[in-house]
Amino acid sequence: MPEQIDLAVNHALNDARIARARMGLLNPGMGIDSKRPQAWCEYGFPEVIDFDDFYSLYRRGGLAHGAVNKLIQTCWKTMPWMIEGDDQDGAKDETQWEKGLKPLIAGGKFWRAFAEADKRRLVGRYSGLILQIKDSKAWDQSVDAKTKTLVRMIPAWAGSLQPVEFDTDPNSERYGEPKMWQYIEAATGNTAGRQIKVHPDRLFILGDFSADAIGFLEPAYNAFISLEKVEGGSGESFLKNAARQLGVNFDKEVDLAAIASMYGVSIDQLQQKFNDAAREVNRGNDLMLITQGATTSPLVSNIPDPTPTYNVNLQTVSAALDIPSKILVGMQTGERASSEDQKYFNARCQSRRGELTFEINDLFTHLMRIGVVKLKAEFTAMWDDLTEATPADKLANAKVLSEINSTSLAAGELVFSGAEIREAAGFDPDDQPEPLPDDEPEEDDAARTDPTGETQ
């Protein structure tokens, strides 16, 4: 009998394991814990997130909003400029092609629209710039190569811009790319936004619109959910303690029926009378609560410190977004962000500027193809250096070089030239006065020459 029972138990356990395995295959979940494939469901992490989730997180989540804005504000702290040639070109004279770009870029609207689209791309997986071109054609028509004027660029969220038709010809140069887009205008008042077809010639996409693309906020999304739980849970616990909920403990000799008859209500309505009394006590400042045969005490619980749990999730967010936590939240524990964190963040934004350069070059290539910008074979976008030392740091470096020269004078040799020291201080080494001539004119020659130029 014991052996048969063991066999039956083992058989039942084996059937249960097979059933769980089948359920796991039908609904594998998204957790990386193989022992608990449904862990994400228990934690409240969604398996599928789309643009609406990212937009809600950016709009209502303080950390997500701050992360996107800090990255954009630092990357676009200064505007880029376009040059003819490559980034190694040392020419300083402005070319005719560069002068021709001034009407397009002047005023800052061009770069402001691009920066806004860049921000919207960080929120969603992609964004768009709708090119409003002055050619008297509908938005769903292509653009010919004749000279055109760009009126403005309209930034569009990913949620309002969807591809509706793709190029399925394997021999086409645009195979797999959209042949037509649909733009949904923002609603105005009680009027729903229109749905407008947009030809790819009149649209420039930032980011990746493919289904398997990973957004900027996506790797940190689970940590943002945990942070919301910590913030909301600690706030709710504080509110409940501050609400002064009262607990009343009646002695066993108390006759609740007599108390109910005193109030002129039944026993089942007596609880409402107690609630009204507690509400009046919490609402007023000079009220008295009279009890007979009862002990009143506030219902207060210890609130756990949310700081350790909050910091764990904050570090996860910081790692996922590649932004130092002190930069992300500003002042922390009474300290400013360290200089090393600031240097790292500047270097991170400078590196991202390199990625933006490729997209800006692609935009100008697109504008050349549709005739907005004059065709040019070699061009690129240029930025200033975010990692460059501050003026105070430059002067400190120049001071160190000067002190090294003063020390080396004992050996009769200067290590650094004046031009090198000026350059380290942030000044142009060429801005130096011309040296005086070594030889002065001879007095005899000057005396023998009269004002008419004749030699006496």
C-alpha cells in the first residue's frame, strides 16, 4: 500500500508539472526568471507597451519627463551649423553654398523644429518632420526635383503618424520602406483631427519605426512602474496616518442598544453615528469627543522608509537611460552633482551629437533630392564641443604651463612657447603683435636723403 500511494503521488505531481509546462508554452510571459515565468504579471509589468504608454509616462512621470528634457536641453544647448566639405576641413571662409542656406536656417525655426522632433523621438520610438513645401500640390503627391521653398517643418508624434502602404518590390531601391503615411491632426476643441495622407517626399522620419525597435524609455519602463508604487504607496501610508482614523474599544458592560435608542436609531445604524462623530473631530479644531465606557485611540502604523527601495529603482533607471542619478534628480542628500558625473553626461551628450549629425545629413540629402537645397556632393553638420574646458579651467591650464616655463628657465630652456600658452588659455595663437624689425635704418642714410627722395 505505501508503495502504491507513492506511485500515485508521483504520478499526480508529474501530471501537474506537465500541465504547468503546457500553460507556460501557451503564455510564456516576459519575465527572465525561468522559475516564475508569470512574475511580470504579479509585479504589474505590462508585456506589451506602445506609444500611449510612453506618452503617459513622459507626461505624468517626473523622472521620465526630466530624463528626456535634460538630454535634449544639453544636446541642443547650442545649435549646429552646416559646412561644405567634411569635418576635417579647416577652411574659415564661407562658401556660396553655405551662404545659400542662411534663408532656410535663419531665425532658429529650422533647428527648433528638428530639436522638438528629436524630443518626440525619445518619447516614442520614432517621430516625424512634415515638410510643408510651397509647390501647390497635395501632401499625398510626390515632389519633383525643381527648386522649391520650404515653408516650415511640422514635428509629429509617433502616435499621430503611421505607415499605411509599403514598397513590396524586391527590385526597388526603397524596398520595405513606406510608400505612404497617414498623419492624424491634433483635435481642436470639439472637432476631431483630420486624417491626411502624406507622401514620403514630404516627410522625414527620426528614429526607427519598425516593430522590433527599442525606444529610449523602454528599458527603464519596469523600474518607472516600481518607482510609482514606492511614491504612491509611501504617500498613501502617510495620508492614512495623518487622517487620524479612530478606533473605539467598548467595555463588555456597555449596552449598545441603549446607546442606539439614545440617538433614536437602530443598532445597525449606530456605526454611521460613530463615523459622523469621528468626521467632525477630524474636521474641527475645538471639538470634544465624549465617550462612556469606551476607549478611543488613533489607528497609526509605522511607515517604512521608502528611500532604500526608491534608490534601487532609481539606479536601474539611471543605468537604463545612461544618465547619472545625481544629474537625473539634481541635488541629492544635500550635495550637488559631482564634476565627474557632469563631465560624463557632457561626454554622453557630445557622443549623441555625433548620431544626430548623421540624421541631419540625411535630412539635407532629402532636401537636396526634392529641390529645397542646392545639390552638393560633400557637406556635414558641425557642433561645438560640450566637453571643452571652461574659461576658468583654460586659464588654470595656461597658468600651469607658465609655471613650468618659469621652472625650466633654470636650465636655460622654455618648454612651451607663448603661442601654446595662449592657445591653452582659449585665445587664438595668431592674435599676437608683429615683432619689431631687428635692424633700424642707419642715421647716415636717413640724413643723406631729402624729402624729395633725392640723395644729397
